[in-house]
Amino acid sequence: MTTMRALLRFPGEKRISVTDCPVPVLRPGCILVKTTRSLISTGTETTQNHETRLPLIAKAWQRPDLTAQVIDKVRRDGISATRNAVSHRLDRPIAAGYASCGIVTAVSADVQGFTPGMRVACGGINHACHAEWNIIPQNLACPVPSGASDDNAVFTTLASIALHALRQGDVGIGMTIAVIGCGLVGQLTLQLALAAGARTIAIDPQISRQDLARQNGAIASFAETTAIAEHTLGALTHDIGCDAVLICAPDPHGTLIDAAARLCRDRATIVCVGDVKPQATRNLLFRKEITLRQVRSYGPGRYDDNYEQHGQDYPAGYLRWTIKRNMRAVLDLMADNRINPAALIDARITLEEADKPVSTDPGPLATVILYDTVLQSHTHTADTILPDVSGVKPAQAVPNSAVTLALLGAGNFAGATLLPALKSIADAQVSYVVSPNGLAAMGACHRIPHAIPASDSEDVLNDTALDAVIIATRHNSHSTLATRALKQGKHVWVEKPLAIDLEQLAILEKTVAEHPDRILMVGHNRRYAPFTKIIADHLPDGPKHFTYHVRLSPLPSGHWLHHPAQGGRAIGEVSHFIDVISKLVKSPLIDLQCYWVDRAIGDSIWNMRFANNSHATVHYGQGGTKRDAKETLIITAPDTTMTLTDWHRLTIHQSGKKTIHRTGRFWGRGPQKGHQQALQNFIGRIQHANGTVVMATEINNHPSATDEIGLCRMILHAAYGAPA
């Protein structure tokens, strides 16, 4: 496995350390960059490091919104499921840093404007990290002009924040502005304001920073705003007052806006650049009709997944200054020697020193991490990855009957649901966990003895000792990964959906036909749930009617499930409910119709007709309140009515008798959806195929690969309007 060194934060262990981790794999819309320098942003990273080292109760106190979500999950899913979900989140390491520069070593086929060997400046949390290699989306990287040194280019991201702040303040030639807080961003703001032809007043309690501010063009400096007498302010601003005040300092108590207002002229602008509490005296703002503005990071495009992750730019004619255009602007200023951020560097360290706390007081203003500039990958065998930091232990002999698995995908579902279920199966040996940047895989490996974290699924699929893969990645990759795994001779468990379009399905179907001895199983776990067996045992023969209400929780507009490339939320999940109904009917599904209520968010109604004249309706959509059940299945048959609620309560009215089955009481209850039983079935089928176990009746109770492909085809036809 190919590994690198990176500075990581481990929230669950309350520590920060330089650690071996997988080199991230190149993704569409991105470039692979070998880092030459990265910049420590003192304010942001000090706050993050402090939060990392907080005990769990302190984290809960600081984030009551997340605490409320945890309590709600306990109420809905029980303590065990909640503990697994929280552990998965806390075990996952977080990459530190968000400003770097380096050399492009690989470019995705859909990216233009970058070539291998090109120097680039990079930005973005979880992208431009303190790591030897980084995967950077194309809109968060910018070529470095020949006149700009690496020492300057590494400041591009933070200089873009300062530039965006000046744009928010409408700062131009001849204007006089005040900068409160002369830390790193404040000093960059002063340099850029001078280049823009503005006059600046610096305010900071540290004498050394005041001195540096004057070197960076400030016409005057003060320890605090109250030190500026009215006549002094008049002399500095030609008796007008400041045209804009930029607050580049943290303000948890909400006092700086009032302080800034006293420096302002009529109709001036106050720009909050740092973490400023939005608190002010109305009369101060009202009398001068002051405008308050906020800086949202490096510029327009920030927090827009279409821009940051999918490479969709805004036309310059409609939005002149985006993140990338701000980055390009500051790089041009560096190349023209109009700003010189490198002069702010007062500490240079190696990556290995990056996790050691700074002992000087005051700490360095700008610390740059230097990397080996020789382009080489660090290749280690699996047993050389450090066990004390990544959770990986030297490989041990696997029992002959054990099935060796690779988990492709380490998101919330894989980490909180599939991994705990796999751990409880004695004959399942998870050998690898794969995630695109490797960090989620590292977190999962904390709980799986001897598992190896990886970022590239191809490396894992090439392991001839691997029996099977479990695919729990994003939906558009399911079919492709399943096809590759089957061609490599692996048995495949793939989470729904099997495919998101008919073209994907046709390719997979052909591959399945070419490898009839390989098992392909879809994660339709509900058919294996204990309640499913109870229902089946009590259902009479003959026609039945099923009504399945599935209440969706709203997702943020930028959630990946809403992206058109993922096929939509309904395509991704509705097969669960159609499959379990088909299991209970025990008759072929002959007709499936879809009626869209709101296709954009997946709201839909699915009507099913079976050969034995049974009917079913699946209502899949948003509505109701969070206190309502997420899943309710009502079954009616002669002299029988059954109601299944959230897979933790089943009520059966039959022959004048009422029976209630529960999974537990309130806090201890949890939905039993059959994940462990389904995975056990998959393992048993592989063992039977390998000749290590005799086929059992319960293992034989499963749909074939042809059945799964047929169901997926019916769903796609119904969704896209073609006849089933």
C-alpha cells in the first residue's frame, strides 16, 4: 500500500499527530499535488486543535445542535446503534490545514488548465492539508506564475481571504480604512490595501505587530480603538472618518463592532473577517447608517459543492470575483512584487515538527511547513504501517473457513452499520477498508483488528487472497466497482442501488453471465430481518395487500444524493421496500409503476402487482414530523391485519387475537432490519461456494443475481417511463 505522512487530528483520542496514512486517490475533477510547502493558519488551526483536545462532555456543551441529534437518534434507533454512529464519527481522523502549494503530478481526464510538473497554489479544508500529497478540486487550485516564489505562493489562500474582505468593504484608491487585529490575515490585508491605493490604520495590542503593520504600509498604528483621539482620527482621515473598518481579530464577547463604529464615517462599512460575535449598539449603527458585512472565507463559490467539488464555474460576466479568480489576483500581485507575504514568515519547520506545540510567547505569526521536493511516493508493505496511530496490526494467519473481505467505502452507513455487523460474524475477516482519501478508512480500522486502510480500490482488488468485496460507496460507482470485482474473481455484496441507469445494468449483467461461479448479492437486508420471518409465518395464502409508508428526513440542498449523477434518492433506496414486499408475497412481481410527486427530492408512489393478484403501494416521500415513524408497513389479508412500525414493533391481529412483538423498551429498543443476518447469509454462500460448509436451508433463501438485476431493471423502467 502507498502511504504518506500527514498531520491529523484524532477527536476520539483528543490528540494531534503526524501519522502514516494512505495517499489519496485521484478523483474526477481533481489534480494530484505533491506538496512543497503548507502554511499554518494560527487562528483557525489553534481553534480546531483546542476543540480536538476537549473532552466529550465539553464538545457536547459547545455543540448543542449535535447533542440534540444524538439524543434523537437514541430515541429512534436505540443506544447500541447510536454508540456505533458516534464511535464512527469520533474514530475518523481529520486532516489539518487548508493552505498549501506544490507540484502537479497527475491530472484527471476531465480537468483542463493543469499539466504534470506545474506549480500550483491550493486551498480548502480537507484538500490543501499538511500532507505530503493532496487531491485538489480544480476550482481550489491555481497555477503559480513564474515570478512568484513558493514562499509567497503558500500564502495564496489566506491572501484571498484578505482580498475578499477588501472587496466586501468596497476599498479603493484614496480611501482610508482601519484594520482591527494585525495577525496573519490582518497583515495580508494591509499589504493588499496598500497595493490597492488605500491608506490604512492598524490596531493591535502587540507592539511587534504594530511595527510590522507600519512596515506593511500602515500610516499609523494603535494598541486599541480607544487610543485614537477624535482629533487624531480627524487628522488621519481628513476629518471624515474611516471609509471602512475590517475586523480581523476574534471577538467572542461582541465588543468590536461598537469599537469599529466609532471610527467610521457616515455610511461606512464594517467588515467582519474573523470570528466576530454579531452584537452591536443599534444607535451607533443607526446614526451613521453603517453597513455590516461578513466575509465567507476566500470568496464566492465557498460552500457551494457545484463550484468546489464538481468544478462548475460562475461566468465572469455575472460574478467577476470567485475563489479561483481571487487566488489568481493575489498570485499576480506576488509575481509583480506588489505584495510580499513571504516577509511575514518567522518560522520554518519540517512536517515531523508540525505536531509539537509552539513554546515561544508570542507565537510565530506565520509558520511554513517545508516538504521534500523530490517527487517520490513512499511505498510500504501493509505490515509497516504504524499500529499505534492507524489502528493497523501486522497481518495474521486467517482460518481456512474464514472469508476475507474488503469494505469499499467507509461512510456513515458502512462505519456505523456494516462494520459492527461484520465484527459479530466469526467467519468474516475484514482485510481492507477503502475510502477515497484514506482517512475514513483509518478510522474504521481502529475497530477492525488487522484491517488495512487504503484509498485505491484497484490495489485491493488485485489481492488474490481476497475472497469478496462489500461495496458501500456512492451510488454512481456501485455498478462499476461490482463489475471490476467480478472480473477479478471476487464475490460481491453491493449496497442498493445495483445500478442507476440501464447502461450500467447491461454491462454488469454481461459480466455476471461471464462469471457464473461468483456470487452477486444486493444489500436488501430487510428480507432477512427477524420480523420478516414472523410476518411470513403468519400470512395466509392467497392475495394480500401491502401499504408501505416511508417518511424521508429532508436533506440539505447540497447533499450528494441530490446530485443528478447519483440517480436520485428514490432510485437509491426504494428497492429495499419493493424487495421485502416481494419476499412476503411469494409470487412473481409482474407490474411496477412509479408516480412522481416531486422527482427532484425523490417523493414518489410505487404501485406493485403480483402474479397471485396481490397488490402493494409504497409511499416514499417527505412529510409529517420527526416524531412520526420513518417506516410503517400495513398488511391486510383474510382475517389478518399486521402493522410493522420502524422495525421495532409488530402488531398482528389475526383470528380475533392481538399479538405484539417488540425489539426492546424505549431507550433500549432499536430497529432490527436484518443487516447482520443478511451479511451472515452472504458469508455462508461464499463458504458453500468454497466447499468449506454445507448449504443450509436459511442460506439457500436468497434471490439470484438474475433476480436482483431483473428487479433493478423494473425499477429503472418504472422511474424513467419505459414499460416494465
